Amino acid sequence: MPIGLRWGTVTTVRERLDGLVRLEVDGAPCVAYPRLTGHVEEGDVVLVNVQAVELDLGTGGFDVLYANLTRGLRLAGEEGAHVMLLPYTPAQVATRFAEEDDVAAPERIDDVPVVCLGLHSQLAPAAAALAGKHVAYVQLAGGALPVSLSDTLRALRARRLVEAAYAVSPCIDGDLQCVTVAAALTEAVRRGAEVVVCGIGPGIVGTGSRWGHGGLAVAEAANVASALGGLPILAARVSLADPRPRHHGLSHHTRSALALCLGSVRVAWPLGLDPPEGVEVTQVDPTGWEAACAPLPLSHMGRGPGDDPWFFAAAFAAGRLAAR
């Protein structure tokens, strides 16, 4: 599995955000993560990973800056870091992990609600229902790995709907890095989180098989939360607008994840929509979700709240169940 790289020159820097730069390399769209590859300017000679675009894999339509040969070589490592992130890969980097702090995290998170999302597009409505709570976001593998890629998360943080973002390896570039889901949950509670929302980054890894998709991250988060004494709440992936049979109604992604859940998991279901067959749900009134979510970016598979309202209402219901 070769890495598809090419040489190029940065021709335009279009946008600088916290942890993310949108630019063009030889006129082609590209993103850079400056905390990983260093500062970038127009005219810099760079290496970019072009594989997703060249193979038309639908991962955003942009290349990813791999190395800045002008000003990004021999960058200083993070102070005090001695554990490798992405170890033994071409992208390995020494990183300080949250669980290395001198203050020990609790061994349990008794009665703390943990909302488990199978898609990143569920994050905004779930967080909107948690307004007023100290919410920590924990990003899991199964979609994009860099936490800083998410414009949705930036919008939530600007509105104080999310207080801190944790990256669980192999995810990267969060406020805090953790090796495991268990470490992230306990660290989040130690640092004041009243509710933890776990989910994958933008996009989703999918192979078309029952067990080969990123939505299964729901099961890992729910199982760990249950084992630690937390209260796992699953945000059901629901759509009446998706024409694909496997995703119409309750998605097969949610059903597959539930099949792997070992402890007690509450599946939030929006009141007003017929419950699914074969799945025990907790009905939650999602009234007011449109107004609560109106200021936030809402999009799922190119569909907004007017096109696929039950998708967003179901995620909001999960947040509301956690809030109460």
C-alpha cells in the first residue's frame, strides 16, 4: 500500500483556522495541519498526499500536506513528550498524552452520561441539546483522524457548547491526546465534564460489509462507558430521506453497533416517529430542536434539516436524554 505523494508549490493560502489551513498547491485544493507540519506560506515547496483525490475516494476532494520542505523540516518536538503517536508509520510524532499528568484520573465515571455518535453530522444537534452542561467531545477512529478538520466542532466551541476536545489514538490534533477511550472518558470527567460525547470525525470509513464501517465506534464507546459505570446513550442513525434500503429508517450501521454492545445501552428515539422493529428504544420528545440547532451547521450526506429532519431530531433526542 504505497503512499501517493507529489512535489508542489503553495500557490494560495485561502483560510487559516485553529489547527487547520486551507490552501492550494499548484492550484489544487489542499489542507494542512500546522501543529503537525509547521507554518506554511505561499511559495513554500511541499509534498502533498494526493491519493484520495486521484483514486476518487470521496474524502473531501482535497489533497493533504504531508511535509513542508521549505520551513517544516526538523521541527521541535512537543516539550515533555516521550510517547509516539502513529508509531512506526511515516507520520509518527512524539506527543504528550493527557493520562501522563501527575494528577490521576478516577477509575470510574459513575452515572456520567456518555452520548455515542456513529456519524460526525450528529455532533451539532446532540451538543445543542446539552446547552448549559460542561461537555467534552471525544473523537474516535472511524472517520477523519485530525480533530482540527471539523468546522462543526469549531462552531460548537465558539458557542461554548463543547468545552474540550480529546483525540483518542489513532485520532490526532485535539486539545488533549489519549491512548484509549477509557483514558479519555476518565480524564474528561476529572477535568469537569458533566457529559461526554463520543463520535467519529467527518466522513466515515466504509467497506460495505456489516462489520467493516466506522459506525462500529459506537459499540466501543458504549462498552467502555458501561464498564466504567457511565450511562451510555446511543444516538440512532435515522433517515426517511435516504434512498438506500440499508440506511432508510434505522440504519444498518446502528443495528450492527448494537449487536456488539455488551452492557446496558439506551437508544434515544424521537417521539413522533414509529419505533424500529426489534430494537428497544427510549422515546424522547425532541420539540424545539429546530430552534436550538438553527445557528449551527447541519448537513448529512448533502441534506439539511429541511430535507432529513428525523436524522437531526434523533441526534438531538440523544443529547436531551443525556441532559436530563
